[in-house]
Amino acid sequence: MSSLQDAIIEALDFFPEHRKRNKRTEFLNLDILFDEARKIQPISTNAFDFILMAYRYAHPFYTFADEFLDKKTIKPLLLLDLLHLTYSCLLTRDQIPHAVLVHEIVEVSKKKFGPHTSGLTNAFCRRVMDRRDELNKSILSKTEMLLGQDIPKQIQAMPQSKEWLHRLSSQIMQRQSSGIGAFDENLHWNPTVNIEAFSPTQKIQAMDLGSWLWVEYVLGKIDHQSKSKPIKILDVCAAPGGKLIAIAQSLIKQGFTVELWASDVNFQRLERLKENLQRWNFIKFSHVFLHDWASDEQKKESIPDDLDLIIADLPCSGLGTLHKRPDLLLEHFSERIPELCEKNKKIIKNIKPYKTSKNTIAVSVCTMATNEIRSVEKALLGQILDTPHFCSFEKTTEPCEGILGYTL
Ligand SMILES: C[S@@+](CC[C@H](N)C(=O)[O-])C[C@H]1O[C@@H](n2cnc3c(N)ncnc32)[C@H](O)[C@@H]1O
């Protein structure tokens, strides 16, 4: 089998219909599936590109496939994933001659799904090739086609919805060749923020330009003059520690000392948080503990009442991260968001008692969804705002996470 056929087969396991074979892979995020797969063996660059590109083109693909199949059922259903890969590959891959691609795809179809499938796969390839220019033109001129119907509905009630939708959809295309930032060690950006302390070899996982800008915003809110006393910071959704470490490192560079209380509800992520704090030599100033901040359980760790900063980087739908996580384009946001809103309301309720006249509570959400945003605003500030206190999209035109921030 050729290496291209190997890459196609390798990629298919991460496609929607293949994932549905197992409840676990169906519901886990793609980045977690990648992480797990990588522990066994590296994912080839070709397979990785096939997967990301296919998710980016998922909505136009399903529309095209419906028209092509004309209500006929496809057998086996897993073949739909190969057609999905075919669609995005034929529209976007110019490095490999299309005749070669088509040949390899049809070979995979025969080997993996049976010789009887080659006719359908071949016909699908021809249909895409016949309409290639027209399809590419319409996707490139109307990038909002990439978002499907659910995402615009989630955002449409916001005053900034038009601009946000434009940013989200155009960003999906801008990141074509880079990987998913959370684990792409080679990801580079133009650091507009002044945190030069971070050396390229020690980059923190999961930090994106949007996060850096939020860090800069929060740093501006810390009101602490004394260099003799440590700045005390509590981060309740800290893992894997990107934002907390960025904030602490910057304060240390300015000559302050810090003491950190860092917790998370997820044990595995807490382990990664500990590793990151260790790598940055913060562990000796840190109290790391597992805690569900949405519950009323007793905390195992005692927390001082003179904190300078309380951070809650809330668990959210991730609608602001579509450029890095194109699998979210197929997420059922309307089902997930109400549950997240409830959780975040409880987390905010549980951190508010730490507010004093001298400190700041800084909350961030990586979403553009109206209900999520409004529920955070109501819980934290008691009112709905026209514009969030901080929005990463207003700070840069570069592709970045859509992060909204609030302080109390
Ligand atoms: C957006 S991520 C935090 C990223 C982190 N601040 C960083 O910069 O690396 C949200 C985190 O909230 C945690 N989380 C979710 N529900 C929680 C809860 N009820 N209590 C505490 N942490 C929670 C998740 O495990 C996840 O690690």
C-alpha cells in the first residue's frame, strides 16, 4: 500500500462516522483523541492535514454529499468519511496531482470498504472535480458557509455578531496549514504582548495570542505596589496552567514575588498543571489542589482571605477556538451550552466571597455564544453589558482565540 493510502486510512479513524463506532471516541474532543493516539505512535503529517481540513470543510461537504446522494443511503456508512476526506482534499490539495489523489482514494475505497464501492467513490471524485472551481470560489467568497447553521444562531443576538462571525469564519481558513495550537509545538505568533520572559523552548501548551492578550489585560488590573510581600493569586480553573504561569512569570520579571493557589476539577489536567509549574520553577510557591468549584464541597486547601487576584478561566463551549479546533464546527452547541451556563454560574458564585475592596476577580470565556456570555455577565456583574470588558478580537487582527474577559 502506498504511503498516501496509509495516511488516508490512518486519518479515517478520526472522522465523524468512524468515531461514532464507539461512545468514547464519539464524545471526546478531537485534541484529546490526538493526544491519546500520539502516546501509541505519532500521527503522520498527511493524516493530520487530511483530518483538520476535512473538519474545516464539514458543513459544505455535508451539503454537497446530500445533493450527490439524493436521499440514497450510503453503504457502508463509514464510506461517508472517505467521501468527506475526498471532498476537502480535492478542493484544497494542489501539491499532489489530482489524478494521483483520485486513484489512491479509489484504491482505499476498494480495500477498506469493498470492491463494490469503487463506482460510487469514483463518481463522487468526478463530481467534485467537475465543480471544483465553482465550489472553491463560493467557499472562499462566503466563508460563513463553513460555520453551518447552529453557530450563527448561537451568536446572532450579540451586538457584535456580524463582526464575530466574520472573524470566526475567516480564521478557520487562515490556519489551513498549521496544526491545533494546543499541541503544536512549532506554532509561532507575533508576540505583541510584552512577555519576553518566555523562551521558545519552554513554550506553554495551549497558549494562543488571544490568551496572551487576556494575560496582558489582567496584569493591568493588579493593584499591588509592595515588592516585599508576595502577590497572592488563586486560579480556580488553572490546568494546564498557561495563563497562570504567564501572569506569574511576568510579575516576577517586574521584581515581585508570587504565591499561587492553583486548582482544577480534572485529575489528569491537574497533573499537567503540576508538571508545568515544576518546569517553570513555580512549584515551591504553589499550592496545587483538586477541587470542583461548581460544588459546595469543603476545600482540602485553606485559602487566605487577602488574595490579590482571583482567576477563573471558565470551562466553555470553545466557540472562540474554531480556528484551532475545527471539530467544534460539528458540535451540538445548543445542547451543551445550558449545562455549561449552570456550571459557570456556580463557579462564579463560589469565587465571589473572595472579592475584597483591594483585589480583582478576573474571568475569561473562550466563546462568542450569547447565552454563555450573558449568563457569565449576570452571575459576575449582575447585569448584561453591550460590550465585554475585554475582547481579544478588538486587540488584534491576527488569527487568535476569541476570548472575552470580565473583571470585578
Ligand atoms: C479553559 S480551561 C483552563 C485553561 C487554563 N486556565 C490555562 O490557561 O491553561 C478550563 C478548565 O476548567 C476546569 N474545570 C471545569 N469544571 C470545573 C470545576 N467545576 N471546578 C474547577 N475546574 C473546572 C477544566 O478541567 C479545565 O481545565
